[in-house]
Amino acid sequence: MATLEPFLVLAEAVSDGRLSAAEFSVVCLPLYKEYGGPYPSTDHYQAATDLFYVAHDYDASGTGEPDLLDSDQVRSKASDIAERMRILLR
């Protein structure tokens, strides 16, 4: 079964500034695409999917450069998603 913990670690790292937005997108996109198993609930799946789209929207073209979101927007959105994930994992 898929869990949110790896996604929460990523969301917290980018929102805390321990990972850049570019580093975050390099890790998050393949993690989401290759992560196996069903999620415990629709809310868990949606939180992971929302984080994927933050990474995607930062680097939609695959060049490692900001596209639809800038670094500050990535940090803010990841922080919001991390909070949702922490609530789901309680």
C-alpha cells in the first residue's frame, strides 16, 4: 500500500528551504510516477497528486527551470500540502 510519508518528507524539505524547487521537482516527479500500490484513501491520493502537480507546474517543460510556478510559489504550495498530509497521517 502506498503511503504519504515520502511525499511529506519532500514537501517539508522544499517548504523549509532544505531542497530547491528544482531539486524537489527532480525527485518528486519520478517518485510519484513510479510509486506503487493503492493509497489508504482518496484524500491520501489527492494530497500526493497535488504535490506532483506542484513539481510539474514548476518544471512542466522538463528543463529544470520555472514554468508556471516560481520557487516561492512552490514553497508555499508545498507547505500547505505538507500540513494536509500531517493531518491525514494523524
